[in-house]
Amino acid sequence: MDLVTFLVLTLSSLILLSLWRQSCGRGSLPPGPTPFPIIGNFLQIDIKNVSQSLTNFSKAYGPVFTLYLGSRPTVVLHGYEAVKEALIDHGEEFSDRGSIPMVEKINNGLGIVFSNGNRWKEIRRFTLTTLRNLGMGKRNIEDRVQEEAQCLVEELRKTKGSPCDPTFILSCAPCNVICSIIFQDRFDYKDKDFLMLMEKLNENVKILSSPWLQVCNNFPLLIDYCPGSHHKVLKNVKYIRSYLLEKIKEHQESLDVTNPRDFIDYYLIKQKQANHIQQAEFSLENLACTINNLFAAGTETTSTTLRYALLLLMKYPDVTAKVQEEIDHVIGRHRSPCMQDRNHMPYTDAMIHEVQRFINLVPNNIPRAVTCDIKFRNYLIPKGTTVVTSLTSVLHDSKEFPNPELFDPGHFLDANGNFKKSDHFMPFSAGKRVCAGEGLARMELFLFLTTILQNFKLKSLVHPKDIDMIPFVNGLIALPPHYQVCIIPR
């Protein structure tokens, strides 16, 4: 058999196999566009704006539909009612983590964000308990965030009102809060190890959100056999893991089981106390992976939101003026903001909520998977099927938020100017997999933003109407375009 004949037969077999798999699984699944063999519906999706493609499909197929991303089916839930019904009303059945091949290669089933089953339950339970022990939701953590906010102010003063890219400075602050929880200590903004860690984390988020990685995740063979930026991600992860394992080793040598200092100490103590079954879950590799998850989730999401917030505040100076007026009235210029102030600052609270709603940071959520065969809206979704929940369709719902494409803090204010909650506010996801650090993130956003606006004016280098708000990548998360700002003392 010559090479050409062999290749033709192999390709034909793959196409027939793909068609057979699609036809076998299609009968009970929700409707959706007809997939092509092997590539599925990939060519029908705009990989630079997947959320818009999902919205277009929902108009044709309704709030629950099926896409084939490659040869495997993915069920998509679009709109508040469908998302709520799955993540909250059927939270247990939709609590597994869906497939992201590149992330699976990085985490190998470990950590808190991408693990499943008993391992995920054990590590999530431990993480939530430990964060509470370390002061999450208490004055202890608030003190740390306030101290870091003052360090952030001092760093911003050093720019002396000159144009600067705020990316690095705004990443340092939330990263240092995580460092104080994980390692006990914060780092100086000029520390070389800290700078390298920040660089690797920032670079990975950019690459993982790029169109090329969306291609790789749909066709996993590319990860192993094609050159590309995904290899840089793996290299960066290797560096970060090595750094974290060295930190863990230092903690092992100085551990005092009667006086745990930080997250690593609590984990090492848990490891010593764990029974035979638990010891398999509480490995040092799982600790390193969990810490990496906490850094990535706790640093990049908050810093990206802060970056987008400053951009929005420059574009809408009338909103900035109202927030600063409220800050001056409630807090003044000389006292550090605290979380109690938020109860008396409805407009500022509404502005921060609107930033999170408007930027739609994780547009399609992190994929879920069903833990068992489940009948959902008269469709049978087989166990293990990946489920994508469109947070865009919830956060930009025009029935809940009139003119959702406009940035308007009024979306979270009632007729009397009081703060108004909304069940549609799901930037941290919902249900069993809701972000474990939601409370910390909300605290950081309020304290960092109010402290910045208490001390500085924001000046754009271009006219507000010319400020671009379109994300420069919009994959796993939406990253704001690069910009410069003059941060001028008030």
C-alpha cells in the first residue's frame, strides 16, 4: 500500500468515525448547527469573539443548544434562566469541571480550579476553611488589603503624574495580598523574584486567552505536535511550580505545627494529620498546583478588573467626579477607606458592580461538566458532557439592565439612589463552583479603587470619546487594550 492510499484510507476512517460519534450522541442532546466531520462547528464560530457567536446561535436554537468543538459535543446554556437552573437549581449535577485540554496539561487534574470528584471536594473544603482561619472576611485580611492599598498609592506617586502603563503596578497589589496569605510576607515592588513571578503570570493569561489557544483547546493534538505560544505557557508553569516548591521546602524546614503562619503551613499540617485516603489528595504537587491556581485567579482577575476600571473612569469623567464627591463626603482625604464605608457609598458600590458587569471578564465562564446523566429541559445530557454557560447573556441581559452595552452605574441604583442588588450579577460564576475568593476580590476592588480615587485624578492622553474599550483578546478572559494614564495627586 502506497503512502497516498494509506493517508486517504486513514482520513476516510477518521471522517466516518467522527460522523458515527456525532450521530450516536445527537439524538438526545439539545439541537444545534450541523457539525462538519472532525472539525465540528469550529468554522462557524468567531474565535476572537466566541460569546457573540453563542448569542447568534441562541437566536436560532434557543437557550439550550449543542455545539461540536472538534468531534466532541458541548452543551451551551444561554440566558439567565437556563444558567441559573443549571448552576444553582441543579448545582450538584453541574459541578464537575469541563474539558480545557491546555489547562488539563498544565494542572494534570490537580489544584482547586480544575480538579474533579473527591479531590476537588477535599481541596476546596480545606481551602475555604484555611482562608477563613487566615482572616478571610475578617478585619485581619482587611488590614492587609488596606496596607497594600497605601503601598500602591506610594508607588503611583512615584510616577509624578507622567504617562504610565498601569498594568504592572495594578498587578502587584492583589498579588501581594495573595503572597501575604500564601507565604505570610509581601514583596517589595522591585524584588526580582516577585517581578519574575508577575511577568510569568501575566504572560500566561494573555496567551491562554488568545485565539491560538482556542484553536488548541478544540484540537488537542496541536498542543503536542505543533509549535506555538502554548509551549511558552508550559515553560512558564514549570518555572512557577519550581519557585513554589522551593517556597514549600523552606516552610517544611521551619514548620511549627502549633503556630501555623500561612496557607502553606496549614496545608503541611493537614498533610501530617491526613488519613491514608486523604494523603493521596494532599500531595506537595497538589499544594503547588493549588497555590498556582490561587495566584492566577487572585491576581490576574482582580488586576485586570482594576485596569479596566481606570480606563472606564477616564472615559466617563462624570462618573469619576460623582465617586470622588462621595469619597470626600463619607471618608474625606486623610483617613484610609474601610469596608464599613461601602454601606454609606451606594454610588461607588454601584460603579464597581457596573465595571464588573460591563467588562464581562470571563464571558463564557470556565466550562462545567455534568456529574451524571441528567434530563435537563427534556434533553438528556450524558455524564461527562462539557457545558458552557454564557455569562455574557446574564450580565448583558437587556431585560435586567436596560441598554446593557452602555456603562451606567444606574443599573445598580434604585429610584432613590440606593444600591440595588441583582440576581443577574454573576461575574464570579454561581453554584458549587463559585469563585472561592469572591469575598477577597470584592474587598480589594472597593479598597484599592476608593484609595486611588481618594488620592489621585486620572488624566487620559486622548479625548474620552476616543478611548477604546474593546478587549485586545477575548478568550478565557477579556483583557483591556493597552493604554497609558497620568495619575496626578489631588
